[in-house]
Amino acid sequence: MRTKEMANRAAEQHCKLMEVQFLDQTVFLKKLNLKRNSHGHLAFMREYYFEFTVSGEDRYFGRIFMVGNRIENINLDPHRIH
């Protein structure tokens, strides 16, 4: 549950930074695998998805990649800029 909360906060902050609106105020787990972390230890690799909008009309997906409790990457689908 803690990692989902971290991903949720990261999605909200990233959306603010990118000047898009974070929709539904939540992320959902899409994939769960094992991966070696930067220290060579096995850790869970989680891929969370969330939705965002620019104009309120179109919905797009964003993704957060986490290894263990560390956020590795956040990206947004290509979207229109107003």
C-alpha cells in the first residue's frame, strides 16, 4: 500500500509540473515483476498507470515505473498542448 501512495503522490506532482490535470486522483497497478535494483538485489518492479487531461475533453495515460520503493521513471502519453 505504501508504494501505491508514493506512486499516487508522484503522479500528482508530475501532472502539476507538466501543467496537466491528474484525473480520478489515483493510480492503478498494471504490471508486477522481479528486477534487480541498483545494488544487484531482487526487488519488485511495479508499473502504475494513471489518467490525465489537458483540456478536460480527452483522457490520456501516464506511467510510473518503480523498483522496490524507488521511482525509476514517469512518462506521459503524447497529448495535445493548449
